[in-house]
Amino acid sequence: MSDVDRRVLMGLAALAAAAPGLAGAETVPPDPTETITLWPSRPPGARGERKGARVTDRQATSGFQDRYWDQIFEPALVVFRAQKPNGAAMLICPGGGYARIVLDKEGFETARRLNAAGITCFVLRYRLPAEGWDNAADAPLQDAQRAIRLIRERAAQFGLDPARVGVMGFSAGGHVAGSLATRHGAQVYAPVDAADRQDARPSLAALIYPVVDLTGPMAHGGSRDNLLGKAPAPEAALLRSPQKQVSAATPPTFLVHAVDDATVPVENTLAMLTALKAAKIPTEAHIFEEGGHGFGLRLIQGKPAAAWPDLFLAWAGRHGLLA
């Protein structure tokens, strides 16, 4: 672990210890202290020698521990080891509109839920395109490809089966996960070491209220602008719209969205479902009446959409992740 990562995680642990929790009743588990820096030196397209990441806590406005990362100059994986690991792994990509990464409600909380099912989890701190990178639109996919290759390269260290490594993403993180699922074979960076000989194709993908289309009226403007700029070339938007890149090599995919999502329209998931079905990719979709956007686990308690993690685990078991 780098000194920068050690300082960042110590800061996260201090924030967790200080948080009074939801309505003063929640006890926040300590953050893990194990991280994996993605790149052995500077990430692809780096400008200068900037390091680390900034953490901001929005508990005062959210009412619960609600942190995000930005100023991400050292992408990394935060490791969540299951108490009773079953050999399966998930790469988790939280959202944040490519302006930030929401690390608690879509990252750490999800990792703990999947840990309870025996899945070892790796929360991805991916780079944000607008923070200054060459080939900026490829930076998140570069990090996602590199992450899944590193997980497979170190499978023995974590007691994992390299054939059972999936990806899950939320909102803009769903776009990262969907891009990995459909463009895992694209060469978006030059290999840097032996890990890059590993396959970047996830065993399966789960896209939760994902940003998908970047070409039309259902696009989430903030994510599109942060990824591609204010006036992207049509071909650039088409290439980076996962529903347009589905192929026979796309892994089985699980989809979740709420009809009342006023931020990322449900049509994003419906377009992805249509493309997956046309390509005969094994797919399951759950479209809930209510839930809004960014619900993660905590914001849908007591509503039908709260069933999505159990629905995912049942589906993942049928597709070999939990075998």
C-alpha cells in the first residue's frame, strides 16, 4: 500500500468513527485498510505527478455517512474480504456522474452486502475524465480493464476463481461497468506488465440504474459532458454508448431501474435490454415502479425495489458466479 493510500484510508476511518449514523442510531463499520493501486507508475495519460484522492462527507445534508471521492490522481481498488469467501469476486463501480464517485451508498455498503454472500469485493476508485487526462474519455475504461486484470492476476492471493469475476456498476458507474462488459477487448492502453495479459472480460455484469445511451434525448447530460465534453463528435458518443456495442462477447447481464428515475431515464436500461436480447445474451431485468435515482441499498428500504440484491444473487448463482 502506498503512503498516499494509507493516509487516505486513515482519513476515511476517522470519518467513519466520527459519524453518528442515520438518525443517530446507525453504527458505521470501519473502513477496510487494504487497497491495490492500479498502475505501477503514472496512469495512462497522466499530466504531471499528482497523487491520491480527496474525500468529502455529505452527512450534514444526507443525514447519514455519504462520502465521495474526487481529485482522483491515483486510481485504486479498495478490498472487502468476505468472512467466508466462496471464490467469487465482484468489481464494484459506484456512480457520481463522472464528477465524483459516491463511495458509501453505492460502493462500500454494496460490498458489505455481497461479502455476506461470500463474494470478495473490490470497490473501484476510477479516474474522472474532466480532471485532466490525455484521452480522457477512455480513462474510466482503462481503470476498469486494468482492475479486472489485476483481480485475476492476484486470484490465488485472495482465494478466487479467475473464471468467477463479475462487475457491478451504479449510474455513471453503471456506464463504466457497461463499457467494460461491451468493450473489454478494446485496446485503450498500452500493456504495462504481466497482469495485462489477463482477460478483461467480466464473467457477468450487473448494471443498476445505469447511464447507457450518450447519443440522444435519454442521455444523462452531466455524465455525457463530463466524459466527452460539451459538444462530442457523434462517433465518439456512439462508441461509448454500451447498448450500441453489445456483441456475442458481452457477458450475461442483470439490469435494475426505477420507472420514476428523474435523473437517468429508465429508457437507458430498456435500450440495453433490447440490445442484449437481440444479441441473445442471457439477461434479466427488474423495472420497479418507484425508487428514483441513486437508491443503492439504503434509500429503498421498505419498498419493492429493496429486493434487488437478493434478486441479483439468485440470478448470479444461476449463471455460475456462486458455484
